[in-house]
Amino acid sequence: MAWIYLLIASVFEVVFALATNATHGFTVLWPSLLTAAAASGGIFFLSLALKTLDVGVGYTVWTGIGSVGTVTFSTLIFHETMTPAKALAFVLIIGGVLGLKIADHLSTSNATPTR
């Protein structure tokens, strides 16, 4: 369930970043309210995920998914430029996120139960 919470938190993270861009320095009401709500939702679901996940893994995955999602959607919505170098960097971030998920799974499946 922690990974589902982390994915939900990541969606809020993407909404937060995109809405922040639309606030124009918090001078536009609705994007500003959406930014605050998305930030709260992201932190709330991240906190639920961190009940189970290590903070280093959870936070890194959260920011990684948020970063890649933000770049993807900002390219589509705000027509920001995507270069081959940026695309390669995002592939590396995705690889790191997947590596952390696999490492977390391996460490929890090999852990000895505490008494």
C-alpha cells in the first residue's frame, strides 16, 4: 500500500509544480489555491508512504516521479523544449526510481523478522 500512497503523492507533486507555474507569483487566485491543496495532498500521502518505506527511498522516488511528470506535462501544456540531453536525463531518473523500488523490495523480502 505504501507504493500506492507514494504514486498518489507523486501525482499531487506534479499538480503542485504545474499549478505553481500558473500562479504568476501567487497573484492568480485559483491556481494559488490549487497549488496549496496539491502541496498538502502530496505531503499527506508521502507521510502515509513513509510509515512503511525508508525516508531516503520514499522521498527520492517521490521527487523523481514528480520531476519526470512535471517535465513531461510542462512540455505538453506549456510547450517547453525537450532536448535529447533532457530526455536522457529523465530516462536515468526513471532508472534510478525503478532501481530504488527493486532494492527496497529485495531488502524487505530478505529481512529477518524481529522478535
